[in-house]
Amino acid sequence: MTVPAPRTSTDRLGRLLNLVPYLLSRPGIRIAAAAADLGITERQLREDLELLWVCGLPGYGPGDLIDLAFDGDRVTVTYDAGIDRPLRLTPDEALALVVALRMLAETPGMANRDAIQRALAKIENAAGDLADAPVAVRIPGNDDRLSTIRGVVERRHALRLTYYTATRDEITVRVVDPMRVVLVAGRAYLEAWCRRAEAVRRFRVDRIDGFVELAEPAAPPPQAALADVQDGIFQPTADLPLVVLRVGRSSRWITEYYPCQQVREESPDAWLVSLRVTDLTWARRFVLGLGPDVTVVSPPALAREVTAQAERALAAYGQ
């Protein structure tokens, strides 16, 4: 059976926030009926209810957490931890929300931009003059370095970079012709023509270990085109290696953070997850980092590499 695309943590958070007032207005509702109303499975609803049991107010002791009562297949909220009261923001909290929403609204490729703008307008209206206070929004990726690189792009000069490539776990030196700086998912990237790769590449600013602005002008060739990054930096293509993993419950989060080609429920405790990767070296480190909850189904070469690396690590402990 093929399962629908997995929902993100943001989806679940929204569902949990709506779940308490929904249940408060329907004491003793059957779990099957509630799941049908909410558009989720009974199993998902039960998992949400188990999570609500450990949610509540700071202190997180008896009397602070949301409490539920079960009567057969019916559920009732017996303590809502104050979630039914209107939210009151302090000036600092309101300003923090304004800054965060403004940054989200300016992020390229951000979904639900209209909802962000509506929320921002409401909070700015409630915050009054406070919302107009001068605030420095700092983008992750070394502010000074980012500002300098923006200047190089504007001056249209070539750059010599010392860059850490995470997929291959190596540091390289290369000369690039900068094209633009782009912000994707809260990270800053330099998009440039790489003379070494003879192709357009995107370099995460926080992984640039060093750079030198060259006197020669940047000269990207005619075929150097800016990429569409609305759906993220990594765009899987059919020519990339396909990796299939058997994923247990504790590692299902990877389906929310990595673009998966297919997610299939093999059993209640295991999913088969297919995804494209840039190279198998990165995939080997990725799988080893996930631990025993994930096994490689294919390709066989990756399974052998993971097994060999794990055996070497165990042997080192033995020594």
C-alpha cells in the first residue's frame, strides 16, 4: 500500500492546536468520529492524544499538563492548561513575531505567503508603534561574510573560494564567477558559475571557509542560467542514484526533511522510502548517522559500504 505524502511537523502542530478546542466543544466524542472530522486516521489521532498528554504550561508537573479522560472509544478533555484563553503577548514577544513574520514574507519560495501577510498585519496592528521600531534581522550564514560577498556580486568580480562540500566531506579551492546571492529556507547561498565544474553551482555561505576577490571581472558563459529555487536548492533528477531505505518509526522524520520519490508502508513499524541522492558517499554517511533504525534495501553497493564502515568502526572500538 502506498501512503500519501507524509505531513510535516508544521502540519501536526496546527492539528494539535486545533484539537484541544475541538474536543472541548465535543466532550465524550468517539475517536472514530473525531478522526473522520479531522481528516486523519484513528491511529494518527491516538498518537496526537498521547502527545497532548505531555503538553502544557511551564513547570510541566501535575496540574500543568493537558489532561484527557478515556471511556472506551470516547475521549474528553478534563484540563486544557489554559489553551481556551486568548493569547496575550508581551511587547518583546510581539516584536519577535513581527520580525520573524517579516523575514518569512521575504523568503523566496515560501508557501502560504498570503497567510503570513495576514498574520503579520494583525500582529502589527495589535503591536502599534512598537512594530515600527528599528530591528536588525540577521540571516544565518555569517553576516559580515554575507555582506562582503554581496558586494563582490554587485562589483561583478570573480572569486577564489575555499569551500567545504558536505556531500563529499571535503574542502576544495575553486574560482567562480558570481551571479547572485539567494536566500532559501533561511540559508544564504552564492549562485555562481564554477570554472572547475564548468556548471552553475550554489555555495552555502556558512560553508565558505575563505575567499579572495579577484581583480578580473566575473564572466559567466551564456549557458549559465539562474536556477528556480522555489522548491528548494536540491532538485532530484532521474540521472541521480536512487536509494531505497527501510525506515523504522523513530527515523520517519527524514521524509519531512528530504525530498522523497516514494514512501510506502511495508508494515505498521516500517516504511520503504525511496529518494535520489547526489552521490553514494553522502548516502553512506547519512545512513550511518541514522543508526540501527534504518537499513539499506538498495543499491547493493551502498549496503556493502555501510556494512564495511560499521564493521571498521566496531573494530576500532575493540582495539
